[in-house]
Amino acid sequence: MALVRERYADFGPTLACEKLAECHGVVLAKETVRRWMREAGLWIPRKQRPPKLHQPRNRRACLGELVQIDGSDHRWFEDRAPACTLLVFIDDATGRLMALHFTATESTFSYFEAMRAYLEQHGKPVALYSDKASVFHCNSHSVTPGKGVTQFGRALYELNVDTFCANSSQAKGRVERANLTLQDRLVKELRLREISTKEAANAYAPHFIADFNGRFGKMPRSTFDAHRPLRADDDLDLILTCRVPRRVSKVLTVQYDRVIYLLEDTVANRSLIHRYLDVFEYPDGRIEIRVNGAALPCVPYDRLSEIDQAAVVDNKRLGHTLQMAQVIQAQRDDRRASGSPSRTNQGEAPRPKERKVGTRKQRELTREQLNEAILGTARMRVGSVLKSPLT
């Protein structure tokens, strides 16, 4: 223990045990070192440490100076509909609800929709205060384009709105407490009005906000409204989008989210070969390829498209080939690219993190598997011919 006191007094038991073995040849169990350090007063177990204090801070002085935002996943419609997410915008200075938006999940596009409604109604706030969800904070810098800036952060930067991420839920306690109040009051109001869809709830939200703010809103210390109006060059259609750079191939194609976009063969487009263009994806699902402020005409070719059964029936000569393609498609991993934005706001199901059992990527299909699909469809066609009645 004298050695630990002298050199490793501020080390944890596990690290001190490792250094004793590496540097001094003293091999001890880490629990032994932990007990000795606890008895010597060099280590305090976590359960015995005093809890961290989160003292309240003063409200901001002006309306719109700081807006806390959060998403609350809850059974807002109780048993009348599946659980969904409510996006909550609350002003720090007054405690007023500024916006409520019901959506399927807490995604970038959902926040774009809510943010657009907020900006058109109130203007631009000075700053937004959120948690470290992947919409606001780049949790994995290697997979996020733009050197650690999320799509939501990039959009707010273009709008000159600051963003801050809280290190704990207590730091943004105003919106957290508002969520608890909403999970009580708003759920009952929706029940009394027999509202069971997100669309109807979003239509009712302004009436609830007005009643809530009349009951619980506070007067700010300053009468100045810190919201700023939108400028003439603030094009929300272009700003509130997911934007990623893509390189034009030598055959005038651009690939985005497992879809190949074919550009027209023109002199102007040929000059773009091997250059990077911006692919814009809008909250409503539209996708544009833009360069120098203009959209380029293109034709999409979806590599994950599926063959319709009617096509197999109509094409008698290609029936066997189309049936074989259907068998291959059933074994294909049809998930979109992992870095693509969530599209639950458009009605799509959340993207599964793991592939389905028995599926594989298109490049993982082997020749043996293709031959097995050919033989299998051939046997199915022969069996159907034998079962058909003689005419």
C-alpha cells in the first residue's frame, strides 16, 4: 500500500492493479487492491459517494432567447392507436409551449417539419437547447458527413440559430417536466375529444397550447421578443433538407441510398464527371441533384425494386426468368443504406438495425445460389404443368 499511496493514489483499483503488475511485478487481484484502497481511504465506492447536485438556474430574460426541445415517446392515444412521439418546443424564459408536433419517431425529418412550423409562426429563436440524440449531436463522427455536423445542426447554422446539447436530462429540466405534465393532461384531453390519429392531434395542438400557456405561462423579466423574422434569402425548402455530397461517375450516374440516378448526356453534364454534387432529400420524400443552385434532370434506377407478380403472368416467354428473379429478391437484404435519414414521417416503418435471417447483400450471392434458384423455379414450373388438366 505504500507504493500505491506514493504513485497511484488517484488511480482506480483496476488501473492501479494493472500498473503494479506491469511496472513493479506485483501481481494481485483487483478486488484485493480495491479492498485495501477502500480501507486506506484512497477509494470510495460509487454507492457511498454523495449524489451530484443539479442546482436550478435562472430563467432567460427574453422570449425566444432559449428554446428547449425534446421528443417524448408515449402512448398518447392510449389503446386507441399505437405509441408515437410528441416533439415539444418550450420557451425557457416563460415556460410557454411554442410548438407541439405528433410524429411516428424522433427523426431529422420530423424535427424539420416541426421547426418549419415554428419558424413560420414565431420567427428564428436565438438558440435551441436539446439532448445528445443523434438528430442534434454527432455521436459517431466517422459515419456523419460534414465533419461531425448533423443535418439538423447544419440547417440551423444556415438559419443563424445556435444549438446547445445538454449533458444530462436535469440540465433541460423545463422540457422534461413539461413532458410529464403533457403525458397527464394532453392524454386525457385527447381521450375526451376522441382523437386517435396523429393528424387530428396536430390539428388540435394549437388549441391545447393556448390553454396550457394561459394556465402555466410566466411573464418574462424583459418584454423584448428575441425572435428574428425570416430573411428574404432564407429558403426553408432548401435549408430544411438532408444534404449529402455525391460524385458523378464517368457514365453520368450518381448513387444515393442504393438508388442510381442517370443524368442526361449533355455537354454541360459531361463537364461534371468526377465532380461532387449535392443530393437534396426533402421531408416529403422528393430527391433532387443540385449544382450551382439549379436542379439537374435525372432518371432514378432503384436497385431494390421488385418484380410484380402480374409481370410474370403477362410475360409468358420471360416467365421463368422473372420467377427466378423473384426467388433471388426474396433472399436479398432490402434495407436502405445505414447512413440514410429515417423516413418514418412519410409512413415508412423504422429501419431495422439487423438484416433478416436468411437474407444477404446482392454482391454476396454466389453462383451456387443462383443455380439453385434456377433449378428450383424450373421444378416449380414442371410441377405446375403436370398438375394442369389435359385439354
